[in-house]
Amino acid sequence: MTGEGNLNEFSISASALSFKKMGRVGKLFRLDPILCHAARLMKSPKVKVAVIGASGYTGQELLRLLVMHPQVDLVAVTSRQEAGRALTAVFPRLAGAPSVEGLSFIDPEIEAIVATGAEAAFLALPHGVAAEFAVPLLERGLRLIDLSADFRLLDADVYAEFYGHAHPAPDLLTRAVYGLPEFYRETIAAADLVASPGCYPTSILVPLVPLVRQGLVKPGGIAVSSLSGVSGAGKKAETSLLFAEVNESLRAYGAPKHRHLSEIEQELSIAAGEKVTISFVPHLMPVTAGILTTIFCEASGDLETLSASIAAAYTEAYAGSPFVRIRGEGGFADTKHVVRTNFVDVGWVIDRRTGRLILSSAEDNLGKGAGSQAIQSFNVMFGLPETAGLLQF
């Protein structure tokens, strides 16, 4: 991990401050460029940020991370149902955070958001609604990170097929950048509209894309089974999501054509250079957060050298990616190691009896699958270290 990656919240240590009192801060910073970089960040202007649609689970996780982010000035938080209420009254866990003192929810009105001076906005809204805000906010010069599905797809017809209605702003589809920093870091840096990926797609694309690109797995016949925590369904009152219905139970849903298939197949097809169609079955598991994904695919080439080739492909793809942790052959991922973090863990085994490669990944559906990944893209967009505000274990 780089020196920047070792900075957590870019706070100067007490020992550094004691050196400063003794007039030796210059010598200390010459010896420790990490602290020097931290000091420069602390002096640079913060980015004024709005969170639109902040009362859901993803919005709550976004806020938890943003209030601790060293380069964020949270200036607007919107919610129709909570407008007028103090942020800490709705989310008591944020009480005591200096950055939210006196901050209240406001109605999601475009002019009110713009009036706060926000330079960037996170759209934590349902699909179909996010586009209604994206169009006018882009016109007013804000840079946007959209956590809905409105701008993840390149084809408006595919959107209509999977989401059941015409795309509300098709002209913006080619302007948006798919927000997986591990694959699109350079284009995200220059973008004013980033479409943050879905939770399931992130858990599938991170382990699969480097192998598909290298031709290590055959693009046909890929099957995926994923299990997600209940928070992935959002904050809504439905019988199927009641504690008594979910507790001590596992069940599949959304097969055979879950909405996330559209972006998964789009990105795999780009990686493969040909159309890729997969089978995908999501499941609900009785935990609050976390996604565990198992991918079954047919290996290409010599099985005896496959593991070394996989390791090399991951090293090439993720050498500069601080949030992808490769567990290696036999390293099955586990949700308990990634929940409340921005990490995604990846491992694999080779089934020599069947000639199949089995990939395993784990992430937090509210973190790397939603809120923290959106902040990762925000960091890239504003030239900040990718780990800023996110290096939590």
C-alpha cells in the first residue's frame, strides 16, 4: 500500500504536534512526506457537498462517512419527509460531529440546493427520480455522483427493458462514466456525472473482469450466486422484509432477470469484446449488510498454470487499487471482514474434476456496493487521494 493509503483521515499525530511546538516541524516533515502531504490537504479548501435523498440506508452510510471526510464541507442534506428536522435528530449517531452541528434536512428543491454553494452532489435517490435532479444540477455546474441505476447503462432501450419505463434523460447516457474506479479511474477524474455501480455488479465485476479481459475464462456459461443483507432492499415497509420473515431464513429472489444483470452483462461484454450473457440468482440472507458472491465459470487453457495466471491478472489489474484485496487460491471471502469498509475481497479455487474456476468475493452492499464506493469516485473526481475518508478497518 502506498504512503497515501496509510493515511487514515489525514490527521497529524500528537507527536507531530509536539515537534511543531519545539520548532522542529520542518525537519519532521522532511523525514516523513506522509505527514507533509497531510498538512497540505488540511490547508487546502474543502469541497462543498450536498447529499440528495439522505434518509435511506445508503444515504445514512454516505453521511456517516462524509462527516469524517477531511476534505468535505457538508452544506446540504435533503429529504422530503424529514425536511426541517435536525440531522442529528434523524440520525443520533452523528451527534457530536462538528461538521453537522446546526445542519438540518431541507426540501429537495434545485434552487435551494444550488444556493448552498454545493460543488458536488450525491444522488441517493430511486431510479427514475435521480435523473430529474441530474439534468438541472448539471446545468448549474455541479459535479454529480449518482447512486441510482439511471446512468449506468449505455443503451436507453436496455434500460427500458430492465426497468420497465423509458429512460428519463437518454441524452446523458453517453456523458456518464461508470463509477468503478478500479476500471475507469482516468475517465472518472474528468467526469461531471458518475454512475456508481450497483452492489451486486461490483461484487461480480471485480473478480471477473480481469480474467475475461485476459481470456482466462470462457465468456459463455458463467453462473453467479449472490447473497445480500436485507439493507440492500432499501428502507421500506414490506411483509417480505419483516424481521419474522427474514430471520433464520434464506431465499432466492429476482431470478432469472434481476435488474442488475443489465449493467453486469454490459461491462463483461466490454471486457470480453463480445456479447456476454450470464445466469444470476440473488438471495436474501438474514444479516443487515454484506454481499457474498460465488461465480462459476469454465476455465480456458491449462489448469495446471491457471492459478498463477489468475494471480498475475489480478496483480496487473489491481496493483494501484487500495480497496481490492486478493486472498489467493483457496482464500474464500467472508463478509465479516468487509462490512463497514470499502474493501472487496477476492479468492478462488480450481475444480479440476469439472474444469471450472470458482471465484469468491465479499463486500459491504452499503459500502463498496454503494456509499463508500461513491465517495471513492468523488475522491478521484476532485484529485484527492483515493483513500481519503475511507481507510477504515
